[in-house]
Amino acid sequence: MRILYVSPYPPARDGIGTYSYVLARAVRERGHKVAVVAARRHPDAPEEVIGALGGGVTPLRAAVARFRPHVVHVQFAVPAFGARTLAVARWLAGPGVPVVATLHEVNRDTALLRGPGRALYRHIARGCDRLIVHTREARDTLGALGLDDNAAVVPHFSAPPPPATGTAAGLRARFRLDDARVLLAFGHIHVSKGLDDLVRAMAELPPATLDAVRVVVAGAVRRRHGPFRVFEVRDHLHKAMVRRLARRHGLLDRLVFTGYVPDGDIAAWFAAAEAVVLPYRDAEQSGVANLARAFGVPVIATTVGGLAELFESSPWAVPPGAPDRLAEAIADLLATGQEGGGVARTPGMVPDSGTSDTDLSTVTTRTIAVYEAVRSPLTRIPENRPYAP
């Protein structure tokens, strides 16, 4: 098959873009051809990127017609496309080619955008032959919109980590962590990720425990475009509020903000971490949680969205918005770990070495099965028929 992905894509700094990149490469390794229409143009885009939204309609249509896709797979979330969300909606009006859409943030988008968000998702669904979500909760949200009959749950995969170029020791020296026990809050800084709850939880730790701990916020505020810049501003204000809260509690020296983390340092940060902390207020799914599982690092997480499903048997799963419970989980995990900044690897917190629902190979197989299901004899188009976006 020839699969055309419509998505943010590297080198853009976007979690959905990384997801699309890993999935596209895995699908190509199964013998299928892939091409990408990126959310935005970039001069260093990989060879599979044949065009970008907003780069001129005629050249893009010509490039897609030359590729002749059998299936179009849109990796959708409002923040991923921003002002180009309507351009994606227009793509879904193209006749003849089956369309699959993975809805990465249906809960967050519909809660934040309310009526317009629900209308947008209904419009997106009308242009699709199949919808994919990552969690049962997301499918329930689609059910409330009357859209779950056409939806499949395919979990967010645990992707192979990128090659390491940095080391844990190098990061400790660069950020003056010495032998501190590192609690890692990894990924984009976002108001829904509960960093303020984490600071409040730190304030409740026993002094002896707190003295040995540093919270590393490894990431930056996600860059937004067009009218969605207002959400970028909101996240910057949230970051400033977290710093003020830490100062008020006398904890500012316990927080380390690294800014954007290059791929080569990702493995090193997880190696340096005693645990990954996900104090999220809401979450559709979490690529960070799957990274932690891939690296074998214990996770302290709130029971929201896909995290509740992923860590339902964890002793360190806590309710959202409960800093006291979060503090108890942190203290308990640190009490079971190694002293002096060692990394605790706890049985039961890491997937088996074999396949699982979140294994990349399993997710790739299930995704290809969706492509095969929508590309039935009734919907297949002649090989010489161009696709008109």
C-alpha cells in the first residue's frame, strides 16, 4: 500500500510529529510506501515529505497525485495544526481515497474549545472512513458526540528511544545536580501538566527527603502559531507562576528548568532520573509515560485519561489535584530506591520484554490492519486516478 500521512513532522519540535515519524518508518519497514504532507514547511524536512499545508495548493495537489495514495492518515490535534486546522478539514473533503484520522487529544480539545471544538470533531469525523484514539476514555468522549461507531482504540506506542549522544554524568555536571535524586518532569510545559501540584507536593516532603531531591523540568513551552499563540502565552504564564510558587515555598533551588531537550540527551535524562513524575490534571495519553516504561524508569502518575489505564495497578498512581497524595507517593518511591541518586528499577513498572499492547510492532500491525479494512474493494480507487485534496 501507499500511505500518505498528514501531520506535523520532524524537524518540527512536536510530539505528534515524532509519533508520525516513528510510525511512518515502521510502516515502511513492513514493505509499504509512505509519504508525508507536513503541517508546515521546513528546509531540512526528510525525503518522505512531499509537501506542506500552506505551501501552495497546486504544487501540493500535483505532488500528492504523483504519489497516488491508497490511504490518507491524518494525525490530528488542534494544537498540532493551529491556524491550519481548517486546511486539514478541507483535505478530508477529497473524494475517492479512504481517510483514517488518529485523534490524539479529543478530550482536551473538546473540553477547551467546548461547542466549536465538538463541532470541529464532528466535521473531521464526517470526512473519515475510520477514527483511531489511544484510550477507552477518548472513545467514550467520541461516544458522547455520537462518533464511536467508527472508532478503534490503538494505544500510544512505546517507541524505541533515539540514539544517545549525552550521558547522565554529563547532564549532572552541566546542571549542577551533583548526587541529587532526580525527579524528572519531561516534555512540553503545559498548564494541564500539574507542575504547580508537584511544587506543592515537594513542600510537603520531610526535610531529610527534600534535601536530597531535585525536580528537573526537562522541556520548554510548545511554540504555537496564528491565533493559537494565546495558548503559548498561557503556558509561559503558567511556567512563571510555578517559579513564583516555588520561591514562596523556598523551593526554587530544588527546581531545574532545562529548556528544549535535544534527542541525544533524552536517554541521558532518563538514566539520571530516580523516577518520572506525571502530575497531570488531564491527559489523553502520554508519550513520556511510554518513554519511561521503555527506559525502565518508575513512574509516579495521576489517574487521568490514558494514564489511569496504563498505571491502573501501580502503587504510585494518585488522584489528580491532590498534592498531599502526590507527596506520599514520592516519599514512598524514594524510600524504595537507591541512595545517592541511583536509579530505582522496580519490577512490575516496566512492560515484559515480549510484545504488549503498547509495543511498537503491535501498534504498527494494528494500524496497518485499519488501513486494510478501509481499503476494501468498494472503496479502492483505480491506480491511475489522482487524489484531489
